[in-house]
Amino acid sequence: MISKHIATLVRARIVTKTKRGRESVCTLRPEAIKTVSDWAFSYRRFWEESFDKLEVVVNEMKKTEVRDDKQHGERNRANGNHKSF
């Protein structure tokens, strides 16, 4: 229900809700949106940096894996042990 979402936004102080007769009027609080935006931006930067670091580690692991595969492949071929596909 939309009323639950609005209630959550009101509790978070992102919108204000006032009664005008039988209608409820919701008003966005731009300063609250700025606060949320700044918070989300800091986490975005954190996660982007974390994923960049993870990418470096994964690439290093791939390089090591390829080197190991080549070494084992050369050793196995020298011994006459190789796979045919």
C-alpha cells in the first residue's frame, strides 16, 4: 500500500504530510534528499573502490592460474600425459 511507503518517508523525515480538509498533502524536503544523496554517494564511492580492488585481485589470480596451467601442461606433455578433447 502506498500509505505504508509514505509513512516510512515521513518517519525518515524525507517528506512532510499535512491535512487539508479531507486530503493529505505530502511535501518533499529537499534538504533531506540532499542528505540521503550525500550518504548514498559516499557508499557508492566505497563500493566502487572495493570492486576495483577486487578486480585487481581476481586478475592476479587469473594470471597465476594461467601460469600454473601452462606449467602443469608442459610437465604433463613431457611425461606423455595430456588430455584430448
